[in-house]
Amino acid sequence: MISTLSLQAQADKPYITTMSKEVCACIGKIADDVSQEKFSTEYLNCFSKSLMAHSKEVQKHYSISNEADMNALGELMGFEMVKICPTSLLRGTEVMGQKNTSSSKVSKPKTVNLVTVGKTAPYDYMKVTDVFNDDYTTIVQIEFYSTNPINGTLHAPGGQYPYVLSDKFGNRFALKYQEGWRGPEAQGFGSISIPAYTERIIKLHFAKISNVENVYSLTEVGCAEAGGNCWNFYDIKVRKR
């Protein structure tokens, strides 16, 4: 059985991080309006699929023979998931903990820093609400909301118009992964339609900037040059709380 006291010390195994990222991406694709029962099933399936894919590594390091061992492994992955996809993890724990309702509503995450944007895309249905660092990446949080349906595409790293984060010195930081956008492509990227009167919060994870107060812009590479309808943000100002 895995010792709870040693969980964090064991979280440095590369495949634990890989499994956690896979589960985060999987949970992020679960639709907002599914029932509690369906969400619970899909949520657990996300863990099961990742566990099966990495069963050799897991069995090599851990002796898993009962439910308590599985729960301990889940706790170990939880240490990593809270760094990678805290919003998705919160959604999962809230829905799994509900006993008398089928609602999967998630509390809006509190902002870490204060953010203002001088120039933004000509759309009032989206806004940058936070920019902050975790242990590995710089995270840009964007909120979507409209009284009309929103149709849009979030391009994957290496896709047609991938997002890039730039600082005031001209340095550019590549998009690594995202959470909250539940598109049909790998890791949840691609085109979706957000229903009217539905709030969607996404987090874009970029290569880490040492000081988030140096962030200047968030742009889709090549979009403006191609004359597209771009979700570009300029003159971003971040002030640490």
C-alpha cells in the first residue's frame, strides 16, 4: 500500500505527471450539461484509461491490491492535477460529492492577480481575467459569456493560429496545453459552440514567464496577417496582489 506520508515525495515520477495531464485533458472534454451519474462515470473512466495505459509503470513501483491502494494512487495524482488543472479537478470533486442534485455547476475560481487590458479583440463576450504562474507554466485565464451562442476555435500548439504570450521586451512564450475548452481534437482543442447564457472559463498554459507583470499581449500567431477574426489581446497589465 502507498504511504500517504510519502505521496508528495513520489509525485516526481515522470509517468505520474503524464497520467495527470492525460486525466486533466480527458475531464476537460466532459460536457457541462451532463447528468451527475454520467459525469461520474466519465470522470472515473478518465482515470481508468490512463491507469491502463501506464499499468506497467504503476505496477512496477506500487503494489495495488485493494480499493485503499487505488485511493492512495488517486491522491498522489491529485497532488499533480491541482497544479495542472485545478478548475477541472474542482469540478470533478464537486460533482462527485453531490448526493441530491444532478447539477454540475462549478464555482468561479478566485483570481490570483489584478489584470486590465488596454486593447482587445472586438468581441465583448470574452475577457482576460487573470494571469499567474504555477510551478511549471504561466496561466492566462479567459472567461466567455454571451446572450447569444458563441462559435469559435482554439488552435492547438502547432495548429493554424496557435496562441502565443509575449512580454514587454518582445520575448514570446509558446502555448503548451489548455483546460476548459472541450473541443473534438486532441487535448480538447478545436471548434465548439458555447450555448447562450453559458459561462465558460478556460486556462491557457504557456512556457513560464519569470515575472507575470512583464506580460504584454496574447495573440493568435498569423491570424491578423491572414485577415481572420482574431482573439487578440494587447496592452495587458498585470499587478500582483
